[in-house]
Amino acid sequence: MTAEPKMSTTELYMSTSDSSVDFPYRALSRAAIYSIFFFVLSLLGLIPLFAPMIVLALIGFGFALAGLRAIRRYPNEFSGIGIARFGIIANASLFVCALAMHTYIYMTEVPEGYTRVPFYELKQPDNAPDVPTEFAMEIDGENVFIKGYIHPSSGGGLLRQFILVPDLGTCCFGGQPRSTAMIEVTVTGGKSVEGGMTKRKLAGKFILNRVPQKKTDFDNIVFYRLKADQVQ
């Protein structure tokens, strides 16, 4: 019988060295990981209330692109090319689709025969006298479409009369709204609206109170009224 040859220390060292070359350690690209993180966050942008968060998809796209470039430039240092590619496609697709969806909603949400009225056209700046704006005087008696939030003082449950305010800051954290930041809404036709923090879309006849009126829940007088015949 012949004895098996023994592996020398030098051969063992070379074998270990070769193995480390064949399977080098590469760090997973942080930029690629961040692209997935921002993609997940930007999914909230599909909800109309959080629509501005869709911008996060652009940030995620930027991170994915940066990660892909770093991996290609330093292939022996970074891994995660599949994650980076997914981040590019996912973030770009989400941004385009969400933008198209919100644009379609915006273009079709105003009922026929009504005019879109941005709430800021009715509000006076904080440093200006709290009186009706010229725009409010111009649309007195017209059919308008406006969006806003129900002030908590209006109560909960199904409401047929409530105070509409322009944003959540005024609604929940603004204390007493200014007069030009309030619209007294009366829902007609036996309809009602459920109270809550959801943004409401209302269509109806806009009325400017020529004689200032006061609501029991507010110190400021109410200038604007809306007889809403359509609610969303």
C-alpha cells in the first residue's frame, strides 16, 4: 500500500486564500435598501389624504439609481444590484401611476355646473383684517365645489350642519378659526355627512352673509355659508 501524500502547510494556506478570493465579502448597498424604504413610505401617497407623500418615490428612485451606480463601479465591494433595479422600477412606476391617478381625480371631481373654489381664495392672511375677500364677494350666490375638514366642535355622528375649515391645522390644532377660515355648511335634500378627520368634498350654493352672524361655539363671526346638495 502506498501512503497518501500529506498536504503541506503552504498548500493549505494557498487553498484558504483561493477560497477567500472566490467568495469575497461584499456589503449590501445602503442606497439600494433606502430606495425600498422610501418606496414603502410613498405607498401612502395613493391615499388622497396623503397624496403629497408620493414625492418620496422620487427620493427612493434617486437612492436606487445611486446604489446601482455604486454597485457597478465597485462590484467587489457592494452587492444588491437586484434590489437597486427593483427600487428604480418600483419607485418610478409608483410615482407615474399615482400622479396619473390624482390628476384624473382632480380633473373629474367637480360636478357639472359647479366652479372649483380653493379655500385659500376665501381666507385672509394672518396679518390682514379678518373680513370677506373680494373673491368671496364675486362668487356670492354661485354654485361652487370646495374641499375642507369638519371642525370638531360640530360634533360626531351624522351631521346635517357643521363648520368647514381649510386644513387639519385649523381643524384640530388651530383653536378658534378666523372668520374667513370658516364656512357654515347646511346639507340639503335629506342628506348627511359623518363627522371625522376625513377631507370632505362639497358642492352647493355659496352665500355671503351681508349681516355678520355668530355661532355659539365660536367667538368669531361667520361670513360664509354653503347650502350643500352634493357631498363626498
